[in-house]
Amino acid sequence: SLRLWPTSGSHGERDAFFDEMRRSGICKVIPTFHLAKYYADMVMSGQTEPRTDPRSHLAVDFVRFGASVQEELLKGVEMVAWTVDLSLDLSALLPIVGSTCDYSKVSEVASFQRYMKLMHAIQDWVHFEGSAVSAVAPSLENVSFLVPMDISRVSWSEPLFAKKLDVLLRCLSTPFEEGGWSSIFGPGNTRWLLSFQLPVHQEATYNFRAQLQDIARSIARHPKYGGRAVVMVGTQALRPGSGNPINSVNLVEDFGVDNSRYVNPYLDYESVSNETGSLDGFIFDEWADDWDRGGRGPFFLAAESLERMRDRCFSGGRFSHDIDACSSDVGHDGLVYPEFFGLVSISSQMMKHCVHPRFTATLFGGQRLLKHPGKQCAFMMPSASAMFISGALLALVTLIQVGRLMLKWCRCCKRRRDVESSTPEQPAEAVKEAPAEPPAAPETHVGYVTIVPVNTRLRGEHQIELSSKRMRTDEEVGWWLWTHVSAQIDIMEHQVNAEINAVRAIRHRAQQRPQAAVTISGGVEDSPADDITTSMRTVHRRTLEGFAAWCSYVAGAKARSICSGGAMSAEDLRTFQRAVQENTNRSDSRLFAEALLLRVMESIGEQMLQCPERLSYLLFKIFRDSGGLEETGPVTFSLDFEVLQDGLHQMNVHANPYTRAKMPSGRWELGLNFDDINE
């Protein structure tokens, strides 16, 4: 296990974990100390030296860590090494590595200095040289310490990266007195932990054997310090899918007995180990899922700021995977996804949480497991205190709601008794003969909004009026109308401004060609003063062109229109058509108000937007009731909320336009449906 080792909790929890390891045939463990937390604390507080006094959090947690891995507590499980979860960022350090330790600028980097001071502190606690005081963690004194180094961070595009990596590893493992940068490889049995990430089906972009061979030969040339290493390889279980968003990530399924993507890295390791003799172990990363890893890999990186330490992988998680932000580059254009789904499949059903092997085939040439673990499930129960608090809050809310209901019921009963006691009794015959009074008609409420765009040329004191019997007050109707009108004014004015820019662009282009006529299709000479007028007329014609087409069609129809009901004359229809197509005799503010009226009707009418014939019919009636499309000064356009949404009620009663049904009015009519035939 290379997971962060818990420094709190009962021994019973760890005993159960060790028992499970032994039953599964796993008898070796590598506990990991959470050093990245204290590095982040130093960066956040701006410290250059870690607190190492006995009362510091770092010292207390490390003492607990050392105490929790004592041999008598491991219950027969062998601790072969221990490590930390923090690695240097090679992508930031290799560019400033020189030909020798003295000519390199690495030791001057603040992130490197913080990292080395933390590493020296924990090493000094384990190995007290020349001191009568016993070690802080004696259980770690005779166990190998693995120094993480994320080799996947090496940039292949960096010139001479192999030579620079050789200098960096040699200087890091050489003590100060011999011209190096650290003394962490001096005491005890310290080794490198070299971490690789292999892209799937991209062997041509990442030659693992060649890179491991170069590094192994490099550390073998300096056997006195840092001459041994353990290799950890992550081979992902994911690969990019197709361009379809629902198939962007696929599992790399390999159910063959050999499982080549696991066997081949191990065979490469054995070949390099036999050649150089400097490699002491091989670890697969990883045998369990790791959902919070993101794009950084198995270790946190000692960066200069918390922002760079944070992962940029936001969309990855238990049930999703972001192949863009959660990926890392390796080799020549190779991609890996460090946020592994891993070799363990996890599923949840209600409160039951289950795990089982993702791949049923065995590894390393058909070697069989002692016992197939199968599917393991457990109920994830919340804590007793959380259940108690939730139950108490639920009971309190229930009690309050029941009390409110009882109080309301008592007030209602009391009011009824008061009414009965204040009403004189009448003979039964009189009560029977009294005619029933018709229900009072709902009151009509009205709201007004004056059309006031930002551009003063488009203001004309025109108003839009909305009446409704469904709403309760005039203020509610006014607020409802204002929300729609204000939004549509902004949109309409943006369209006018865009048209003004287009007119000016045409003029500017024409001015580059003096021989061309400098005119606009609107029929007016181009000048800055006419831009607003020209643009407003264009937007007006464009907005109401559907209405004009409807007027032309209905006026020219031989049979009477079903929508008209005999209430429209062909002459009025043609007059409105000409007023839209030849709109040069009305002010800019009037044109703005007419175009805005249609947009507000579409906004309030909801589904009626899908039926332009219904919209045009109602717009015709509103224009006619307001005096027509002529310049008569400030005008008020009146909208009826119930009329605008009447189609929704009719569609809810009978929506099939091909069959007749009896409507609430008692007549048999065809159904109404606002759906667009093209949708």
C-alpha cells in the first residue's frame, strides 16, 4: 500500500486491515507519510523553515506515524519500506540544471529549499547521529526510506534532458561536504522511488525500457549515495473514446491471460535490473481506485505556489472522467490519465457500497490468485449522532407543521361559528326559495410600462398596457409586464445598434471606392445623421416581415380565413402590409414601439411563439384597436394576458388539430396545437 498512512483511529481498524491483507496473500506494505500537507502549510504562510519543535503539528503527526508501524502492531505484515507523498517537480527544475552541481541554480529555488528542509527534518528524527537521545521513530530506523521522484514529469522536449536528469539525481544524492545538495541519502538505507506513467497503445511515443535503462545506468555510476532505486509503474485502465461526447472515455479491456500491458513493463524492469544491478523492486500503481488524483500523478509536486499544487482536474470523479484537464503529457506527444479508474470496480446501490475486481484475468503468465475475492459489499451507515440530529430536526419540523395546521383549523372553525351566531335563523322554506346569487366576476387589473430605450431618438412616450383577471393586483400586472418589456427593449436596442454598425461599415467600404455610389438600399443618402433612421426602418421591416406576409396571404385568399371569423377586411390587411414594407412616414420611436410590441407578445405568449398565424392575428387586432399604423403621436398598445395565453388552455383541453371534440363552450371544434411542423 502506498496510500497515506492514517495517524489516528483505533488499532482495531488497522488490525482488520492487516487480517484482510493476509487472507488475500499480501504480506508486504509501504506506509506513506503525508508530507505534502506541511509543505502546503509552509507555502500558504510564506515560511522558509518548517516548525520542528516537539509541539509542532509536523512533529506530533510524525511521532504518531512512527508509532503506528511498530512491528508488534503490524501483526506479521512486513514493512519493506516507507515513503512520503511529495516529489520535486522535474518540469520546473530540469531547465535550470547546469553541467555540474555548482553551475546549477536548483538549490536557489524556494520550492526546492522548502522541500529539502522538510526531508532533512524527518530524516534527522529517524537517524540521530552523535546524540544520546533515542530516535523519534525507532521502527523506521532500519527500514528503507524511498525518496519519490516523478519521472513522468521529465520533458522530452527539453534539450539534453538525459544529461540534466543525471546531474540532478547525482547532486540530490551527494552530501553537502562533497559538493552536493542534501544529506538525505547519507544515513540509513535510502533509495529512490522512480515513478513512471505509461500511455496505453502509444508505445511509439514512450519507450519505457530505454528511459529506465538510462536512469538505472546513471544511478549505478554513483553507488556510494543514491545508487539503488525501486520502480513504480502506472499503467492506466482508460483510453480516449470516439468523438461522441457520451463515448469520450473507454476502458482498456484486456481479458487475455498474459495481460500484456501489465506484463511487458515488468519484463522491461527485469531486463534492466539484470543488466545494471541497481534496481531493488517493482511496484504497480495502483491496485485500488484513486478518484482525487487528477492530472498530477501519484505524488503531490513541490511547487512554488498553492495554485500550482492544486489540480486543474475539475470534472473527474467517481462516475466521470475528464480526459482534457485530467491528462498529462509524457514522451513524444503521449497522453496518460493519472486519475485512474484502477483495477477495482466500485458501484453503489442505495446505502450499499460494493467493490470487485475490474479484470477477472490473472497477471504474469497465468499465475493464479490464492483465492478470488469476488464481490464485496458493505452497508454505509451514517453515524449515530448524525441520525439522532436528523431525526430530532425531522420530528421538530413535523410538530411545527402539525401545530400550524391545527391552529389554522381552529381559527377556521371559530370564524364559522361566529358567522353562524351572527346570522339570524330563517325558515327552511325561505332558504329553499331564495335564488342563488351568481358568482362575482373576477376583477380586471391593469399595468402600464412606458417604452424608454437608452437612445433618446427611439423614445416617444409610447406605452404598452397589460390587463389580466388572473393576477391579484395592478402592481403584480405591472411588474410582470415590466420584466418582459425591459428585457425585450435591451435586445431590440442591441439589434438596432448592430444594424447601425453595419450601415457605417458599408459607408466606410464605399468611401474606399470613390467611383461607387454611396447609397444604402433603404433609399436615403448615407450620412451619420441618418444612420439611426435607416437602421430602425430595416430592423422594423425585418421584425414584422412575417406579419406583412400574413396580411398579404389572408387578404388575397379566396375563401374566408378560419382565423378571421369575418372580422377583418381585405383593405385593412393590405394597408397594414404597406405600412410595414413602406415605413418611411413614421418616426423612429413609433417604429421601435411597433417592433417591440411583437417581441413582448412572443415573450408573454409562451407556446404561442410556435404559431405565427395566431400571433399575426392578435397583432392585427391590437394595431387596429390602437388606431392603425399611422403617426398619431404617443400611442398605447393594449394586451390581454388571458387572450395571449388562451391557446394554452385550449391546447390542454384538445390538442389534435385533425379531429373534432366537444369544447367547454359546448361546440364541436378541431383541436389546437402550437407545435411547429418542422420540429
